[in-house]
Amino acid sequence: GAGVSQTPSNKVTEKGKYVELRCDPISGHTALYWYRQSLGQGPEFLIYFQGTGAADDSGLPNDRFFAVRPEGSVSTLKIQRTERGDSAVYLCASSLRGYGYEQYFGPGTRLTVT
Amino acid sequence: TQLLEQSPQFLSIQEGENLTVYCNSSSVFSSLQWYRQEPGEGPVLLVTVVTGGEVKKLKRLTFQFGDARKDSSLHITAAQTGDTGLYLCAAKSGGSYIPTFGRGTSLIVHP
């Protein structure tokens, strides 16, 4: 079956602009995670959804970052007033349930802020 | 915040060689996972270990969880070019559902 998909695969934007990154999880997976991976680093947790609600958003770095999952499936990560330091690969993962279930990662969106 | 230290950071070897990479911390973990990530892809889970002293084998890969559940190792026997990639360890502590990732070991296997 289809895995986790993310669009766009690459996004180049200018400093100060607004961007939206989309994640389509595996069908039927109730848990969805967003991570950020900077060059030479491992993935860093941003936010975790269980269904439609954000169960844990403690990893969001500041209020420029926001994510939604209105119907409990597709999720959108939104970044306002982008900064050069936001440049990274943004990874999405989904799992059948939450705790204890294997996470399946998408290929990521590479965001470059110029 | 728990910190996972992975070593070595980079490893370049010839096909057929053996290698071991390490994941260490001062914290005790409830579970630890190893992932492999190829360029342009997300991490793919290789194994989960939960019991201190546990050893798991996946073909030519052997994973060990330390007795005190603070460290882990991954040993690859007779490396192949297809083993090239970034090897990440990730661990959870207590009842947390959020794994913390190490920085990874970047492995290149030359033909």
C-alpha cells in the first residue's frame, strides 16, 4: 500500500515569507508526527497529533510554527515569517496508534529560506 | 532532556569488512530503536530493543541493548554497498511516546 507522502519535495522561499508543508499519512493511521532534521543532525520532534488534536506540541520552536490536522488524516505544517535558520528537511511520520507503535516516515520536504 | 551520543560520526570502509557503531547516554531508556536513512528518504526502522542485555539479529546486522539500558551497539558483518546510509538510534524514556534521536553515524561502504 501507499506510504507516507509529503509535498512539495523541495521548497525555496525568501526570508519573511509564509510556507505550508503537507503530509499525507498512511490510511488508517491515527497518530501523526512532524520532525525537523537539520544538516548533520538527527530528526528533532516538533508536534504529535492523535486524531485531529495536537496531543503534544512541545517541540515547536516558537509561535511562527503551527500545524493542523482538521479531519484526522492530512496534516499541514505552517511557518510564518520564515527565517534562514528554518532551512531544514521537515519529516512527517505516522503510526497506527500512538505509544509503542512503529512510526513510518515520509521522504521529507527540503525547505530552503534565502 | 536526554542526550544520545552516536559514534563514530563518519565511517568509510571496504565491502566485506565488519563494523560496529555505538549509541550511548547517561539516561535509562524504556526502549531503543535503530533506523537507517538513505539520502532523500525518511528513516526506516530496523529494530526495537526493550530488555537490558537483549540481542537481536537481522541478517548480517546484530543489535545489542546494554544491561543497564543506557547504551546500544549495532554490528554489521561483511558489509555490502547496500548498507551505505545514515544509522540513527532513537530512544524513549518512561511513558513518553516521543523518541529522541541521536545525530547518526554516516556509513559509506566502497565496492
